[in-house]
Amino acid sequence: MPVKNRFAELLPEITAWRRDFHEHPELQFDVHRTAARVAELCRGFGCDEVVEGVGRTGVVAVIKGKTDSKGRVVGLRADMDALPIIEQTGLPYSSKTPGKMHACGHDGHTAMLLGAARYLAETRNFDGTVVCIFQPAEEGGGGGREMVADGMMERWNVQEVYGMHNMPGIPVGHFAIRPGSLMAAADQFEITVTGKGGHAAKPHECIDSTVVAAHIVVALQTIASRNVDPMKQVVVSVCTVETDSPAHNVIPQTVKMRGTVRTLDPKVQDFVETRLGQIVEGTALALGARAEVAYTRGYPVTVNAPENTAYAVEVARAVSGQVDPDTPPLMGAEDFSFMLNARPGAYIFLGNGDTASVHHPAYNFDDNAIPFGASWYAGMAEARMPAA
């Protein structure tokens, strides 16, 4: 693919951007330094329009092609935020902010899209408009939802949108994607169990909320094992259990539990929400206690449109020739789903090699992946809007 040579030339500069972002990680919407640097670079590239503050702290950079005979507009998205993790890589460009780390490779995503923006602004070898989307708050804040709600798609007439995420375990330069559901919906729940507290030596005078909570944890696993079609993926995880007393000799009055539900099918998602409430309340009632559930819908399922997935595969094959077009879906979640719900498009994985997993304190983005990812971003624009 012709852009590969240019990105090989730009690799030292793009790597420097990436490592600068890595040294200065920012969380959720508080990405002011990162966003300002992104905007500064895009203006320096000669982008036709650079707008900050979209969806609170997002940046949009617009690049017009040499021609615009059909009014085509393609969006390319990268996320900018880091994670609240203490870095343990020992790298010379490790995080300078204790407790914050780019442990998911968003620094790499941002740098690759910046590289693509520079190349596209230099060449403009396409017929239409590219909208480069630099998004805050992917890690739990819903920045994708905020940018869509801020009218981004309508304001710039985005017609289709593409995103990418690095993936440890896949060789560098290889791609993986699938049509349909690629990543799961991520819902949250909080359960409050209320019993009757008392002295641990007199359990017969109490209604032990801890025992009730334990039964609920076990019973919830029957949703996946006995209530949902085994061919439909679902994960129900209770992740925290907190009593109202830290004492070793007190039966607590209340227990709070928090967890997550992951599904790939909206009908299964609806069913699990209902069934979870039934199990929690019924189990507590059977044991003489009360239980309440607060259930919150989170990121939706990330759904790749089949036609747009085929376009993404074609460009990936042109870039590297190594593409898995039917990779298994993941139960992790991604708020690019909000953009895919607003416009057709596709989300693809780019190999990060044999590295620590994302969200691990020893994770590091492999800079050797940069030419492949930047080439794919730029290639999507050129392939979907071929020069007139």
C-alpha cells in the first residue's frame, strides 16, 4: 500500500508523540493537555478545521480532499484517555503522574490517527472529507456517547465511521475483525441486602445478610448456566462485597455488592436485567431478608455493519495481508458502540504482539505497530472516497 513508506519515514516522529502522551496520562474527560497537543499538531498539519471541546474535551480535525464531487464524509476515531493504574514497566518514558498510566494503548491510537491526519493533509488524495475524531473518556466515562450527543455526526455530516484498538496476543501488523457483534454491552448493578444484625455468637437472633449475599452470588451464576441459551454469551460477575461492619464478631445489618453483566444480544441483555432482579429479591425473601437492585445500562454492544466490515477487511489486507475476518467476539466493552449506533461503520483490532494484556501495569504499546495502524486509518479514507 503506497502510504506504508511514508509512515515508515514518519515513524520516529509519531513514536515521539506517542511516548509524550504516555509520559503524561490523563483520565476520562480530564484530558486537557492531550487534547491541546492533538489540536496543536492538527493545526500544524494544515487541517482545514480543528475544533476543541466537542463532547466536553474531544477534538475534531477536518481534512478536505483535492475534490468533493459526491459530498462523502468519513469519520476516523481514536481515544485519548488513560487508566488509574500504577505503571510497572520501568520504561524511560514511563508515566510521570503516579497512579495514572496509558495501560490500554490509547496513546498509540491517538498517535496513529495523528500520523494519518498528517499524511492525509499532505496528500489529500481523496474525493470528499475526512473527520478525525479524538475522543475522551472511553474508560468508563462514555466520551463516545458525549460526542454523539453534542451533535458531532450532524455538524460534520459524518456518513460512516471507523475505529481501531490494539490487541496483545495478535502479531504486530496483523488485523482481526468480525461483522456483527464484536464486543459486549457492559451493564452495572448494585445490590443492597438488609437483614438483622447482631452478635456473631447469637446467629439465631439475627438474619445474617452475609449468608444471604453469599446465596445470591451463587444463584446469579444460574443465569448463564441454566437460564440463557448456551449458544448465547453472557457473563454475570459480582466483583465487590462490602458489609457495614469490619468487626470479626458482628453479623452485619447490610451488605452491598457491585458487579457487571456482559451480553452480546440485546434480547439477552433485557432478559438478564429482569432475571437478576428476580433472583436477588427471591433469594433474599426465602432467607428472611430484603434486597434491592439498582441496575444501570452501560455501553451498548459494539456492532460492525457487514458492508463496512468488508471495506475494513479489504484495506487491512492491502496494508499487511494478515487479517482474521471472523475473530471471536470479546466480552469486553467499547464506547465506540455509541458512534456505530449513530452511523454505520466498523471497529478493527491491530496486533500488539506478545505483550502484557491491556489494563495490566506492565502493558506497553508496541511502536512497531504504528505504520500498520496509521496506514489503515489513512487507507480507509482513500478507499471509501477514491480520488475523482
